[in-house]
Amino acid sequence: MLDVRHISAGYGAVAVLHDLSFSIGEGQAVAILGANGAGKTTLLKTICGLLRASAGAIEFEGAGLARLATYEIARHGGVMVPEGRQILGPLTVAENLRLGHLAAAGRGGVVHEDMEQVFALFPILAERRNQIAGQLSGGQQQMLAIGRALMGRPRLLLLDEPSLGLGPAIVAQVFDTLRRVHKSGLTMLLVEQNAKRALDATDYAYVIERGRIVHQGPSQQLQSDPVVIEHYLGQIAHE
């Protein structure tokens, strides 16, 4: 479904990604692991068109993404849940969700039916549908950000640090929902510092260091990999 081939990218003269390649098959959930500054968010931004690669190619379902704007990639089905949620605070929960449906243009779907599916995943959003989004808790805002992305009927859901700033109970709820969504057949690319949660929720994982893939394998296998345990699981092994 997604093929990333030998891409390099960065910010001005600062190179962040270096000759990076990986792929995601349809229906697969893939995690990208790495420390702060490893290039994880830069990778997602490059895939989504927020940042242009200086070299290499990215194809989504056979179509090249290099010349497409971010909104065009979203309308092709590549929809991102950004780091920090970036909901529209002055609007209501329902208004945020309706705006998310714009990405589904040309790919079907009825707004109220898709919204009811989101409410089934996140019942608290149904209760707060008329509430100003900026008044929600951090966890509820993260649920809204995911729900807004799902309203775009994604073929590929990209998530950037969905656990950031959330308490353990909310993190568990968010990842339980992501597992349910994946089991329904949705393809996912997950960038996440909480390696244990990421590996539990995905099929395959890549480890990035300094803009390069240095380790990879089935997620279940990596949970017992000494390298991953030492660098990414040790600090949360007690959870």
C-alpha cells in the first residue's frame, strides 16, 4: 500500500532523514520507534506532504505523492493525526468531526453515519458533541483528533505520538481503540515513544536512529529483542 524508497529530507541545510526505505502492506499496522530527534515526525510530515523529500520516492497505492499537496494526499486516503492533536478549539466536537469528513470527498460516506461510528468508539464524544472542543480534557481532545481523522475515511491512518501528555488510563483507552480500528481492517502507521504500547498495537516495527532505520522485525518478536529492551523497553518494563 505504502512504499517509501530511499528518501532523504530535512529542514534547509539540516538533513534529518537519510536514504530511508520501508513499506506497509494493506491491512498492516506498523510502528516507527526511536528517541526524540530520531526523525520520526519528519518522516510522517514527508509522507503527508507537509515536508518535501530532497531525494527518493513515496508511493501510496501506486500513486506518487511527491507533487501532491497535503489535502490531496488526505483525499487519496492518507490521513494523519498530528502530534499535539491540533483540534479547532473554538468549534464544537461535532463541528470538528464534520470538518474531518472533508477528506473523504469522492470516497463515499455519509456524515451523520460516520459520526455515529466515531461516537460508538468514543462514547464521551457523543456526550460532549455540542461542547466547545477547547474545553475538553487532553484525553478527550486526543479522542477527538483520532475521531476527526476517522471521519476522513482513511485508507492509511498515520498517528504521531498519540499518547503524548496523557495519563496511563487514557493511554490504555486510546490504544485499545486503535487495536479495534486495526482489527476492522484499517492500515496504520504509528509513531510513538511508548515502545511497549506501540509494539502491542502493531504487526511490524522499524527503529530509527539519526534518520536511518537501524532495526526492524515483527512487533511481537521485537518485544523480546535485547537491543529493543535495552534502549526502548527498559524504562517501562515495570508497566
